[in-house]
Amino acid sequence: MPIVTIQQGPREVEQKRELVERVTEAFVTALGCPAESVMVWIQEYPGENWGKAGKLIADL
């Protein structure tokens, strides 16, 4: 059973639906596994909880 974890900033629920669908399709295509066996976890972090190049994302 493939388990995929995606870490990202907040997104709209429609975007997450499409992301989960496409990631699942990629695993089905690449590994030949049934879609029902693919689990996708999305962990979202607001901009004040992560940074890049020494700056909080919320400040960019």
C-alpha cells in the first residue's frame, strides 16, 4: 500500500481534490497498483510556521 505525504502551504479544497486524484493516478500508472491501495496525506502549514532564505513565508 503506497502512502504519500505532501507538505505544503494552505490550498483550496478543490485544489487538494485534484492533487490527490493526480497523485493517485501517478502511482497507479507507475506501479500498477490499484487506486484503492494509494493513501495520500496532506499536511498544511500556514506561512507563519515555515520559512525560506531566512524569512518567514508570511513576510514574503
